[in-house]
Amino acid sequence: MTDLRINPDRMLRNLAQLSEFGATGDGGVHRPALSETHLAARVWLCAKLEAAGLEFFTDAAGNHFGRLACGPDGAASLLIGSHLDSVPHGGRFDGALGVVAGLEVLETIRDTGLDLACHLEVVDFTDEEGTLVGLLGSRALAGALTPADLENPRGGREALADGFARAGITDPTAAARDPNTLAGYLELHIEQGPRLTAAQAAIGIVTALVGIGSFALAFRGRADHAGTTPMDARRDAGLGAAQLMVRAHDHVVSDYPGAVINFGQAEFLPGAYNIVPETASISLEYRAESQDRLNALERDLLDIAQETAAIFNLQLETHPQGCVAPAPCSPVVRSAFAAACETLDLKSMDLVSGAGHDTQAMTSVCPAGMIFIPSAGGSHNPDEFAESEDCENGANVLLHTALTLAAKGDF
Amino acid sequence: MTDLRINPDRMLRNLAQLSEFGATGDGGVHRPALSETHLAARVWLCAKLEAAGLEFFTDAAGNHFGRLACGPDGAASLLIGSHLDSVPHGGRFDGALGVVAGLEVLETIRDTGLDLACHLEVVDFTDEEGTLVGLLGSRALAGALTPADLENPRGGREALADGFARAGITDPTAAARDPNTLAGYLELHIEQGPRLTAAQAAIGIVTALVGIGSFALAFRGRADHAGTTPMDARRDAGLGAAQLMVRAHDHVVSDYPGAVINFGQAEFLPGAYNIVPETASISLEYRAESQDRLNALERDLLDIAQETAAIFNLQLETHPQGCVAPAPCSPVVRSAFAAACETLDLKSMDLVSGAGHDTQAMTSVCPAGMIFIPSAGGSHNPDEFAESEDCENGANVLLHTALTLAAKGDF
């Protein structure tokens, strides 16, 4: 089986057809979860799955599946997939590539007529991007979606209700699947970052998906007249916020290599040229690959913020804004990815995923792992781009990993 | 005349009466320029001036004058005053004290029956605070107000037109007064800062009113995914802005003692927790007491901003937002203030005014100077406060300075 390869033309033709759904005319797609364009893409997928001779079904969360019954009766399934929804005005590779690659792997194995130790399923998860909730389908399948998650959805309750009505979804939490039916989960995705290209590697093997913490921070000082108040008599909230941003950045770069932080929002009040800022509100987000490191990073960042507040005689308010636990990928799956890269003579490297993906939810219920291929043009915009050869390489790694793991059935 | 003193009870009673116009119930006043409350205060002033036996008149800018004809026919006038308008929800001392003190000085000198070498006039200038235009009345009198100043007023064209209609003002530029009729200008004001209190000085003799420069700055980088983009691969506009704020602050404190800067506004775009800021817009204002120092400061600040942009691989846009030239006070007037403080045994100190005042406009047409008395509770808010004894001291310094200068007539 070492010489087996996916059919790149078939896969890329499918990707191109899929790109027509919600096409924005500039290479991108607009397929927010459960929008008309997203649901149209799913109708297309359903037809493709059935034409491929796969057993098509959906679950209570709207997740779409195509099953190749290549294992013994009652065996679990190795799932391979990603998602067809996009961010608003996003790119055509994010998510869609993982679904068409999963389909391609199943078609390739179907054509061999092989009997394996488990079944294979290609899966298209609902609302990975969070237009509505975020990882809605994969968390529902993993039994991690709660009614509370649906009460204050990111996209608003009305949009969620509208989407559910369009898709015929009533209670997505009912999609929780018996873990005994899950042999594992594999996902192919574009990197959405520059590391593979910089390292000239064809495949990135994800060691873990980062945990994410976030705070709304507010420094409070005094709104003095900026002309009559000497520099040393001020309580300048803006200066405190600026100092924190600089110090936190330097600290993370020096003491937390690989981790990232971001201050994405800033507002000074009262907000006049000639008034020293009384309040400086900034948003802090930080990501690290392990819970220990995430905790240490949070402690350090809040310590620096408190020290900075003290230096400038400011009050500091810290409001947690939600967090995501780090998700380590399965060592067995990682080893199988690495072996496949060796079989295919592809240079691979281990890396941490700085973004969330459906794999994040799946790690809690079965051995799960994901690979990245190089991409350019940034992320979540119409310019995102992956070379056809890289897409092909990624799908072939999925293929040989699936063959290895499905031959075992339980890993 | 060394023993002559103003009548503190009369002056403070006037100040208390004036505080009723636009009283906000918390010790402050709301008397925006040419509002109903401001115009009511002016009606009160008019009655006071006439009751004091002064010759009342107004000019084309709505400035109010009360004249004591104590000099020879055809002599110029030494003006003493300030303004009755306040910032919205401001304090009861800012401006009003200078007007009632001017009136008190004229009443005191009137009672002596002295003949002097020039006349005396108490003046209440229109719109010092800039609710409409800023230094409107004093610049008009000094011939420095242009039609262009009235085309895009700070407070908007509609508010200006409404105010002019209420006050019966049609063309304030016609208020330009023959400089030969101006012997000089004196102003008493609260400090609006902590320096006199810190130095335990009773009187601050203003050496110059600062010049002010301002820029809207925009750093532009790239809006990357804050999870997938490593720290060293970013072009983080927010980090550039933060670094500039910190560096500029440190530079001014170390290299420009006495000068001040302020970053009063900040906005990061696109403004999401998980997106590296593409644009960071901040406002910069800086003040220094001489044109040379103001120019050097501007050059240094823009150099630091450019350096910072280069370090973080950002573009920098700099949009000038208007400037005010520094206004040195008359050495003759300053000497007369100092001599008066000595006569009255009051500790004085030289200081720079970090804020603009009507004196700023008057320095361009006649020998002008101003003094500060200690104040607490900040500035431009209902808590601003000056002790009665300090108000009395300030008025007595005005009195003896006026006696000295008006005895010369031309200085």
C-alpha cells in the first residue's frame, strides 16, 4: 500500500466546485455557518458523498457524515474532516480543504476494496468558525456543548435561532456520540501562519492546540489638564496601559518562546487632546500550548499589570473574558503522521496550533490529531492560498495515516 | 499708597453673586460662552459696573468694559480682567475671579480719587474657554481673529451662529482696537495646577504662556491572526503606538524639564481580541514655553515616532492638528508684579502657564502679564477651589501693580 496515492485532480476539482458556494469574486468565499450559501455547499457535499457510494447521514447538530463501511460489523469509525463554514468574507481553503481531502481519502481507499479494522467517516462539522457559537458541531459530538453555550452565543440569539430554523436543528446537544463508536479523528488544515514556509517544511504535525485566556483590563487614573499638570504630578492611565503593552510583549518574547499575546483593542477616556486619560481600557489575549504554561503566563501578565499600575499610581481592573483549555494531540496519531511523512518523503515539523480547530473538541473523546500545510496570504481573508502540490501532499499524509491507524482499528 | 488694600468682602460678595449664574448645585457653574446663563451673568456685570460709577461699553466681539477715567484726556487704558464664560460644568473661579478682581481694583482706586497717567478698564472677554471658538474676544480686540477662525469653529457653526444671534454679535473681527489706546493688560487667574501649593508660594508670576503643538498620529501595520502569527512575524501597530508613548514620555521628562506632552486618545483597529492591530491612532499634544523649545520638542517627538515605526516595520502617518505660538509676558509687567509681591510681603515664584488665557492674545498688542494664585480640586470642574485669602492676595497684587504701571502710563 506504500505506493497508494490520492487523486489530486479529483480532489482539487471538488475544492474548486465548493469554492463557487458563496464565492466573493476575489478568490474568497462568504459562507457563515448555516447561511444559505453554507447550506447550499452542504447540499452539494451530500450529493458528492452519495455519488461516492458512501453512506450519508447527519446528526442533531447538523454535522454531515459520509461513511465507508470498510471495517467489521459493530466496529468504531476513524473520522476525517473539518468544516465547510467560513468566516464572513473568508478564504476558500480554511475548512473546505479538510473536508474534500477526507472525502478523497475515503474514495481512494474505497477503490482499493481493502478491509480494515475500523470504518472510515468523512465529517463536515457545523459552525467551526464561531459565526454563531464556535466549534458548535464538534463540541456537540464530543458531548461538550451545553445549553448555556447556546444562551449567549457570540453571534447573538436571533442569528442562532434563524440558522437553526434554516438547517432544521432543534437541540444540538443531542448530537453527543458514544465515544465507543469513535476510533479517532484526523484533520488537514492550512497553517494560517508563516512557520512552515519559513522552515521549508511540507507538513506541520500539530503537537497541541493552544489554550487561550483573555482579560478586559482597565487602568484608572485622574483626568488632569494636560497643560497645567506637570508630568510628575499626573496619574496617566494611558501611560500605564502603554507601559504594560511594551513590558508584556518583551516578557513573552524573552521568557515564553512560542507563546503569543495580543492587545487588540484600546480606548482612552475622556478622550481629548488636552486631557490626561483617566481610563485606559485594553483587551489582553494570551495563548500557550500547555495548561501549566498558560497559568504561569497569566500570572506573570497580571503581575506586570499590577506593578505597572503601582508605578503610575493607577487602579487596575481585570475582567476575565473566557478561556479555552489547551488540547494536546494524540501521540499515537502524531507518530502515524510522522511515519506517513517519511513514507512520502515529505519534510515535516512539529508545531503548536495557535488557533482553535474542530480537533480541539475531538481530543477529549478519542485519539485526535491534525496536520498543517503551508499557506500564504494571511488567514480568514480572500487572499489565503495553498499550493495545489501542498494540498496533495497533505491529503496523501492523511491517506497513509488513515491506512496505518485503521489497520489497527483501536489505537 | 503702599498701605492701600482692596475690599475683600466686597470682592468675594461679587464672586458669590456671580456664582449663582449657571450654578450647578455642586459648587460649580455651567456658563458656556453666549449661553443664556453667560449672558445673564453679563447683565449682572453691566449693572455692577454702572453702579460702581464706571463708564460701561461693549465692542463688536461682545467684550464688556467698565472704564475709570483716571488719566488725562486722550490717554490709553490699562486693562484688567479675564472672562465670565466657563467650560461646560466648570468651576466658579476660572475667569470669574479675574473679572471681579479687576472691578475691585478699579473701585478701590476710584475711592482714592487718584489721578494717574492712564485710564483703567476692567474687561470681560467673550468665549475664552473655546466652547465656540476660543480666545474669541481677546483675539478680536488684538486684531488677531480672522474670518477663517469663524468658518470651522470648535463648537460648530450652528452653535456659533446661535450664540452670536443671542448676543447681538454680527462681525467680531470689527472689534480690533487701536493699540495706541492700550497701555497694557493684567490678569489674575487660579493656577489650575499644583506648583504654587507645592512651593508654598502665594503668587505665581507667569513668565510666558506655553506654545502648543498637536498631531493625529496613525501607525499602520498588518491585521494578523493573533494565535497563528508568531510574535516576531507581526507588524503590530498597537505595540508601535505603546512604545512611542513610553519613549516620548521618558524623553520629555529627562530632556525637556517643564515641558509637557499628552496622548489623550487611542484607538486600535480592526479592534478584536484575536486580531493584531492593523492601525493604532493616537493623539499627541505637546507644550513648551518658547518657540525654539517647541520646535525642538516637535522634531524629537516625530523622530522618535519614525524610529519606533521603523523598529516595528510600520508605516507612520502624521497629521498636524493646529498649534498656538508661545506668548512671553512683558518683563516690565513681571517686574511690577514682583515689586507688588514684595510690598505686600507675599512669597512669589515665576512659572510658565501651561494653559492658554486671554493674556496670550493680549501679549501681541500691548505689555501684558498675568499672575496665578494657588488652587485645588483640579481644573475645569466644580471642585476647583481657591482660598479667600489667596483671592484677596491676588487682587492686592493686581492693585499695586496697576498703581505702579498706571502712574507711568506708558511702559
